[in-house]
Amino acid sequence: MKRLLAFAAIAAALTAGSAAIMTIVWSAPAEERAIWLSAAIAFVVQMLAFGVASLVRRDQALVGWGLGAIMRLVTLSVYALVFVKALGLPATAALVSLATFFFLSTLVEPLLLAR
């Protein structure tokens, strides 16, 4: 539980901080909306992926991390193929931001999964 809360705090800080920086680059209202929506989606998926990765046995840590990576990839793909167009989001801002949020959380995840 302690690791999950630590990951939540770090992931939230990284996601919000990088989203704020991205809104400087993409400053149109539609782009900002896409970035913050991507941030919310990323945070939820990050927490689910970390939860799955932390539930697997220690000798199968790579399997848990791989499942989390697959969850992120599927989310990015479905977001790109279905939701970006359906919601009328600017594709570049939405997809680059979501991929960036996932990448940053993936860098931190092994530090907190180590037992």
C-alpha cells in the first residue's frame, strides 16, 4: 500500500508537471483540453498497471511489468483509433501527451516495484 501511494504521488506530479509544460507548446484551448484529458486517462491507467505489476509474485516481476506495458499500449491504441476522432481532439497534442505520460511513469515504476 505504501508503494502504491508513493507511485500515485510521483505519477501525479510527473503527469501534472509535464502536462503544464505541454500546454505552453500547445496553447490552443482544444489542445489544452486534449492534454488534460490525456493526463487523466494516463493517471488512471498508470495506477491500474502499477497495481497489476505489484500483485505478481517476486519471481515473475517481469510478467507483471509486461502486463502493465501492454495495458498502456492498448490504451494508447484505442485512444488513437477511436476516441481522439470521436471527441474531436487535436491528434498530435492528445497522442504525444498520452505517450509522454506513459513513458515517464514507466521510468519510475521499476524503482518502486523493487522489493
